[in-house]
Amino acid sequence: MREKEAQVLIVGGGPVGMGLAIELGQRGIRTIVVERYDEPQRVPKGQNLTQRTMEHFHFWGAEKELRAARTMPKEYGIGGLTAYGTLLGGYHYDWLQRELVRPYYYTDNERLPQYATEAVLRERVRALPFVEVLYGWAAEEVRQDQHAVRVIARTRSGEEATSLRGEYLAGCDGSRSLVRVQSGITQTYSDHERRMVLLVFRSKGLHKLLLDRFPGKSFFNVLHPDLKGYWQFFGRVDQDETWFFHAPVPPGTTKENFDAKPYLERAAGASFDVDLEYIGFWDLRVAIADSYRADRVFIAGDAAHSHPPYGGYGINTGFEDARNLGWKLAAKLQGWGSERLLDTYDEERRPVFASTARDFIEKAIESDRAFLEAFDPGRDKAAFEAEWTARGGGARKEVGSFEPNYAGSSIIWGAPGAATSAVGQHSFKARPGHHLSPQLLSGGSNIYERLGAGFSLLAFDGDPAAIASFETAAGKLRIPLKVIADDRENGRGAFEATYVLVRPDQFVAWAGDEGPVDPMCVLGRAAGLPIPR
């Protein structure tokens, strides 16, 4: 059995695993990825990429390539709508309008199937000398001791095995994660007891129907009273005739007894041609690991959390896991981060997913169910239409209130009593624990074009002595710090602070109008180090 060694081992080379590998590889961390499939699997899930996710691709050096991989031209748009009864019925409103929060992020959002995203990530990884990917290999065994982790992997043909050794292991191997199970990490489930179907099909007729009626829309959510708040969901895969569809089906439904065409036509409200390419089933539930860490083992993406494909939260949440975990692992391995810093991966990311599931995904199901039970156009048309119009406005508010933050993190200098959550309010103000908004600096450059790979200190008309004290403290603590000084009044006004300390993942660690009494404390806490006295 041949042996290989790296600083970090990653099991699972899907989008989250590859994102983490890029994050680590760009920071000079030797990484080995074990990936089961030689090529991305062509199932069109994970389509909606938020502005925040596209910021990740910017910092990973792959934003331009990802946008070029888009499967639909710009004129098709990436917006969606919600319809009542049937897709072609008389009631609909715009839904999931993520463009509304665009001013608070550096990049535009994007839409393309996950396999296209994975192809871009694989190409980016190929250019990183610190990352090796074992395509066509599957992990069989995971074990660890106080000194190292070890993965036994084998080719899918079973002909060859290898032993991999590393200092840390990240399981990005999906909802049935071998890494999670063999590391002893348990899960908590919220089971909705619903059988779901995923269809991929081709239809020129549906393309023409929807392009004529709803130009610029790419995904379509149908609410039907019989389904108790669970969605029937159509989405475009490419510019012409490929679609995916997911919806609840009766218990006991199988490939053999399911007639897809009439089911699709009932949801759409019209007859059209259907050329079925893929059919799959799953049980609708929300699952979250009870911990994202077991000593030297971490889990991320679907291995740590899974939920119904409602709202495009899954892949974006997984990418944020990768950014959060990546810089912290690098900090620890490079000697300027602590074990406590690694603990904050779970502390920060797990509450965000719990809030996403509770406050957005399951709340949406409950809200839709209550609406469908209370309002019926056949029973009281005026009341139904008034509530339907109100729901359209509420859909806009939901986009604005989804603002994942670490306000309650122990390494953030935030407000007393603040809580980490997915619920928030977008703001240009630099708030500890929240995402840094983009702002222009003197000369016209954006702050996002100037941020360093480590911590960045923004200083707007800052005291040179205070800035120097920060630089001295960073040198003593061996924390990478880039100072970005500017005298642009508009920038300081938007951030509402003279000094802003920004983490490697573009979240604010600390902000203030006066230099800190002890920069060692500010920086040390942000890196999870013992705060000097």
C-alpha cells in the first residue's frame, strides 16, 4: 500500500471540498483531496449562487471563469417567481430577488448548474501546486490519534489502496458522510415525512410557454393547496429545453410506478412534450450535525448540514463553511492561530445553519401552509388577492433579512448579548461579526480590491501612532496584517468608524473611532489567542 502525506486531508471533492482545497492551497497549505468521481455528476442542483458566494470565487481567482461557464445567456435572467395552483395560472409574484441586496456585496450573483461550478473549481485546483486530487478514489476508513489523522482510500475498481496521513481532516463527503459517521459525530433530524422526486427532462414546448409568458425568469415555484406548503419547483438548466423539477410525491412512489409527464403537466397547467433524462427520489428532512468538529476532524457542507432544495441556501452555506474553516486551519498550521480559533468554526457556522433552516426554509414551508389553508380564491377572491399581493412584498423582505453573521462569536468584539444567526439586516456600517460592505477609496479603487489575505486594518484619517501600534502588535503575534489607510471622508462615513479590523473571510472583527487601548488584545482575540494582560 502506497502512502502519502499532507497537512490537510479532504474527503469529498464536490464544490465545498474543492472550495476548501483552493482556500488552503492559495495559503500554501499542502492538501490532498480524495474524490470518488472522475467527472462532475450531471445532476443540475445547486444552481443559485449568491453575491457572497461570488465574492468567494473572486478571492479564489475563478470568478471570471465561473461566469463564462454559465449555461444560459444574460438575457434570460436569473430571477424567479411563485405561482398559485399551476405555473400558468392567474396568480404569480417575483420571488427570491437577490439582486435587491446587490449594493452590500462586491460582486453580482450568478446562476448555473452545480456540475458547471464544479468544473471551474477543478480547473482552478489544477493550477495550485500545494493541492493534489485523487480522482476516482473513495475513502474506506478514517481514524485519528492525538498526533495525526489517517485515511485509507481505494480506487473505485478496488484494485489499489493508499494510506493518507495529515494533521487535520475535513469531511466534505455529502449527507451520508463516512467521515462524520466514523468520527462519531451525531446528527439531529427534523423529518417532514415527505417523499420527493427530482426530474431532469427536455421540453421545447415548456421552454416556449414560459419564455413567452415569463421572460427573464429561470425558476418557478408552484404553490398548490393539496401539497400543504411543499413546493412544486421548475428550473431552467440551459437556454433552450433542459429543465429540472422537484416536488412531493405519494408515499411508495418508485421509478417503476411514477408517471412523470402527467405530474409535470398538472403542475404547469398545460400539456407539453417531455423527454425524461433523470429521475431520483429522496426523503425531505433537515439534518444538522451536533458538532462540526471531533478533535482533528472537521465536517463541512452537506456532511455537516442538509435540507430540502428550497431557496438555494445549501451550496452557498457550504461555500461559507469552506471560507470560514480554510483560513482558520491555515492560521493554526502557520503558527499564528490557536486551537480555540479552530473551535470557533463550529461556534460560528453551526448556529448560522440552524437559523437558516429554522428561520427561512422551515418557516417558508409553515408560512405557505398557513396561507394555503386560510385563503382560497374560490372561497373569497378579494381576501385571497389582498393576501397574495402582501406576500409578494414579503418575498422582497425575506431576501433583505437573510444576512448570516457571527455577532455572538467569542472572537468578535461585538455588542454584549449579540447572537450569531442567519437573520440580520444589511447595512453599510462596519459592524463586528458582520460582512464588510464594499466601498470606494481614494483614486476610485474598491476596498475589496485592496484587502489582504490575512487581517486588514482599514484606517480612515487614522492616528499614525495608533496604526503603528497595530503593526507592532501584529508583528509580535505573527499575525499577517495589511494596513489600508485612506482619507476619503465618504468611506469613513459609510463604515461609521475610523478603524475597521477585517478578518481573512471579509467579516468585521472590530471597529471603532479611537485606536484600541491595547491592539494586542484586539488582534489576539480575533485570532483566538490568549488575550495578553
